[in-house]
Amino acid sequence: MKKALRIIIPIALYFIIPALCIACFLLFEAAQGEKLEEILGGLLIGIALDFIYSLILLLIHIINLIKDSRK
């Protein structure tokens, strides 16, 4: 069960982060225009945050590989 959660949670965050960004943009009405602009803005910010999240996961993976190779 724990192994399945370790696999599912990082992947699920790729879908949760943009959804939360869109919800925040709609909730706070960040864009001054129509709903479509708010949804698009939230999606673009969500994609940017997903990219940053994937870079963090990549760095963690590389650091673990380096640690394992030293053993």
C-alpha cells in the first residue's frame, strides 16, 4: 500500500497543481476579463508550477543516484 502511494502521489500532483491554480484564479478573480481568461491564466501558471515540480523531482532523483553510486 505504501509503495503504491509513493508512485501515485507524485503523478497525481501533475493533475492537482493546475486544477488548484485554476480554482484560485476563479476564486480570486485574478484576471479582469472573462472566465476564459481566468481559466487560461490558471492553466498557464499550473503548467509552469508543474515544470518546476518536475525539475525538483529530477534533482532529487539525481542526488539519490549519486548517493547510491558511492556505496
